[in-house]
Amino acid sequence: MELTISFFSGFQPSDLLYLTQAAWRTLLISILSISIGTVLGGLFGWMMYEGKWAAALTLGPLLDVFRSVPLIIQLVLFYNFAPIIGLNLDPFLSGVVILSIYCASLVANVARGGMEAVGQPMRRAARSLGMTYWQDLRYVVLPIGGRAVFPSWVGVALGVMKDSALVSVLGYIELLKASQILITRTQEPLLILTIAGAFYFALSYPISRYAATLEKRWTS
Amino acid sequence: MIEIRGLEKYFGTLQVLKGIDLDIPKGEVLSIIGASGSGKSTLLYCINGLEAIQAGTVTVAGTDVHAKGTDINKLRQKMGMVFQQWNSFPHLTALENVALAPQIVKGKSKAEARDIAAKQLEHVGLGDKLHVYPSALSGGQQQRLAIARALAMEPDYMLFDEATSALDPELVGEVLDTMRLLAEEGMTMICVTHEMSFARDVSDRVAFFHQGVIEEIDTPENIFGSPKSEHLQKFLSNIR
Amino acid sequence: MFDYNFHWRPVFKSLPDLLAAGLTTLEIAALSMVLGIIFGLGLALIRMHMRGPLKWLASAWVELARNTPALFQLFFFGFGLGAVGIHMSPYVIVLVALSFNCAGYLAENFRGGFQAIPDTQIRAARSLGMTAWQSYTRIIIPQVFRIVYHPLTNQMVWAVLMSSLGMLVGFRELSGETQALASRTYRIFEYFAVTAVIYYVIVKIILLGSRMLATRLFRY
């Protein structure tokens, strides 16, 4: 009697659902990291712009480190270091921590550039009208600087979304990892990668195009 | 000798030049005046082929500028052009700016080209700025640099497109002086200009452009002293 | 807090191997930059001056490279092409993937550079009798180079950082070497920590070198 065990089966419609769920998990970790990273990065950028406190002087070089070491190395290091100091984080949370810090370091530079782009004359105009420092920041610097660096920020955000694929090395099952799992089972790398690629493209391309049209509208 | 017959130029459906007939003999200094948008600059670009034409002919020293087989690069060596925004090459020093074309277009050796360049820069009064980059020069100096750059090609004709319009008032004089010098040396010049003093004092003839045609062309005395066309009279009274 | 004993000595003994692998990293990053510049320039020129299928292909390359993760592109060239019988060594896979990606990003940088040069520069050059070729090579390209120099430097840094992904396809550049050594001794944290420092130093050297080169090249 022949007993055949087939480990491999072809691509099924339920696999498409699996990939969609994985794409959602990519989106989830991205949105979370980008949100935290943007808030933190904005704060860091502001601190560096104002130049106050020793924090600003040490912050720059410190954030620089996160831009000068490969993301995959940062992920592996953190994932292996956290248990040492007693933090037991699952791959998802480790990914969020590292991606957020990475995003923050990029956004800090973008934010500082945006504030510097507003220029002294405009801020002086605001202050001479009697606005407080915070009003000036809120009504003048943020809107003007924000528009100036919006395209750069979108670039950073989309970059983080694409880099989220790296969290798969920690075992977090996002889109790319899910693709690998399916490939192992179905042995159809090209088909699955094409679908995954289409997902990534669909997540990234419309946003970058929309940002481009917004930018065009704002600069004309 | 530059001969223009029946020149017509359109930008899309907008007709900018509506039939120009003009002869410019060697050695003449011709000033072209008129309101903005009347087609003056476009005429210059049609003469050296930077703009295409839809009807008519432009002949420079016997060669049709817009004919299919014409070697336009060779022809352009005979015509120097100075633009309103000088357009100096920012990545080259003054000397390099002026020496480049003689070297790569005329095939002169690097040393020879640099000699020519130094001489022309001296000619326009920039002899002490040979190794300076354009970003360190004033607008007037950059314009004179542009004139030297055009002169280094030893052209037979010089075309000036509102060469002083983009300059601060105190810098206009130095450029006009240079243009005056060239005129005295016998260069054939076509100058689109708003500087009436230059048109009146230096030109042999003045052409008044209005809405794509040359309405009146005569000696400066007649143009400024006894203008015939109504538009010209209005134009002159507006600028007084 | 630290129950963990750090064992640094095995790492320092392997330092020569790590540094040699660092050179491999530099080599592959530099090569993909060279290829990226050549193809990127070509893509930019095609997109600016041509129509039809060629332009469409060039745009597809650029948009795919910029809107999908680098890791995805690596997997595509590695496993995707492998499925249709195109097997390349890890070195070549990484080189192709990195070059593909660099070319896409650089094409956009070049395009922006060309568009930033006013066409009055061409007019001035042509009015002096220069041919189109002369105008481009003597006047336009040097100015474009100045504009894209900073993005080029950033792309080089990026290439170095992304080469670390090679470790996921078995390529023994710095990260791959680190992974191999670490898995032998289980000192994952220590090995990757040292590697992180090496990457940081490499990036700093590149940035420093770039700045020094800039002061010599661009005196205007």
C-alpha cells in the first residue's frame, strides 16, 4: 500500500486571505511605529532646533547612531538585549520599539529642517504682533514648516512601512514573512512574490502620489 | 549682412511676429524699442535660430538660418548673443566661462583659448577677476562677463536682448559703457533695449516694434525728434 | 540586573574576519552604486526625453524599486528568479537587487537635478555655437552633479546599510559573517554589538570622505 504524504499544495484562495491579513499586520506595525516615531521625532527636532539644554547637544549624535547602523542589526541587537535587562518583549513589540526610534531619528531631522525653513523674519513678525512663544509655534511655525517638509515626512513614513518587512527576521509574521511561509508550502515563489509585491505597491504608491499632488497644490 | 524677409512666428496659435522685413548691413548699430511683449526678443531668437519660424526667411551672410541643411552651430559662431539674465555658467570661473567655447567649438588649444579669454575680459574691464566664480560677481560684472564670453568667439554680429533690464540702476552704466565701446569699435549690433539714451546716442537706426510688426524705422533723430506713428508717439510720451 | 556574563574575547579574536567582511560590504555597496548611477542616469534620461514602451518600462522600474521593500526585491531576485531557473550566487543576487534599488532612487534624484537647471543655460551654450552634446556634457551635467551630490552620498550610505540584508540569502558580507560567527558561539549580542560599531564607523568614514571630496570639487 502506498502512503503518500504531500507536504506541498498549490496556491488556494484562502491563501489570498492569509496574505491580506499579513498585509494588515504590516500596516498595523507601520502605523503604530510611524505615529510614535513622528511624535517623538517632532519633539526631538524641536529640542535640537531650539538648541537649549545639553540634551540637544547629545541628542543629535545619539539619533545619528540609529541612522548609521542597519535596521536589521538594530532589531537583532534589541531582541537579544532586552531579555538581558529583564524585558521580555515579543517580536511585535520589539519591532515597534526599534521602528519607532528609527522613525523618530529620521523625523527629528526633517522636523528641524522644517522649523529652520520658516525663518527668523516670519517668527519675528509673529512675536511682534504679541503672540507668545507657543502661539507662534502653533500658528506660524507648525503650519508653514509642516507644509515645507510634508513630502519628506511622507518619504520617511513610507520608508518605515517598507522597512517593517525586516521585523520578519524576529519572527513577526507580516506580509513578507507570510509570503515566505506560503512559498515553502506551495513552491510558487514568483506567483506569491508578485502578489506580495502588488500589496506593497498598493500600500505605498497611492500615498506617495497623493503627497506629490498635495505638494504641487501647496507650492502653486 | 543680415536679411530678413516676411518673417512670421507663432507660439501655438498666438502670432508674435507678423511679417518682418529688415536689412542690417555690416557695421550698423540697430536699436529695437517697443512695449513689452511686442515680439522684440523673439526676433533676436529667430535670427540665431534659438526659435523656429513658421514663414519667411532669415539670411545671415548669405546663409539661410532656418534651412534644413544649415550647420547652425557654425553659423552661431558668427553671432554673439547677450541675454537679459546673463546666464553665466556657475560652475566655471570667469576665465573658464569665456575660454570654453573657443576651446571646444573652435578647437583652439587650451592655452590659446585662455589667452583670448583673458584679453576679452580685459577688454570689458574684468581683467582682475579672471579666477573668480560668477557667484562672487555683481549683476553688472556678470553681464560684462557674458559680453566677453560672446566676444571671445570673434563674431561678426552681436545680439543684445535687453542686456541691462535685469540690473540694478547703478550697475546699468558699466554695461552700457561696454556696449558703447563695442559700437565705437565698429561691431555690428542689434540691441533690444529700454535704454533710450543708448538708442538715441549710439545707434545708427532705431526700429519701433508694435504688436509684431516694425511700425517705424529711421535714424534716432527722426524717431525721437519727429515720430510719425501714433503708437510711437504714445510710447515715447509714456517713457518721458 | 545583569545576570548575563558578557564574553567579548571571542569577538575581538574574530575582529580581522569581521573587518575583512566589512571590506566586502564596502565593495558590494560601491559596485551597486556605480551600476545604480549608470542605470539611474539612463532611466532618468529615458523618462525625460522618450515616449512609448521604453518610457513605460523605465517608469515601471523606478516605481517598483521605490515602492517595495528592499528585502522584497532581494527575495524576488533570489527566490523568485530561482524558481524560473535563474540561479545566481548570493554575491550576484545582492548586487543585482541593490543595483536595481539604487538605480530606481537615483533616477528620481537625477531627474530632479536636470529639472532644476534653467533651460536658459542651454540657450546660452547653444548661442555660443556649442553642439547639444557639448552643452550637455560641459554645462548641464557638471551642474546636475553638484545638485545630486548630497543625495548620492546618502544613497551610498543606504547601500552600505542595506547590504546587511545579504545575510538573509547567505552572502558573507559583514552581517552574514557576524551571523555565521555568532551562531557558532551563541554570543549573538556581543558579536552584533561590535558589528554595529563597525557599521557606524564605516558610515562616518563615508560621510567624512564625501564632505572632504565636496570641498575639493565644488569651489563655487
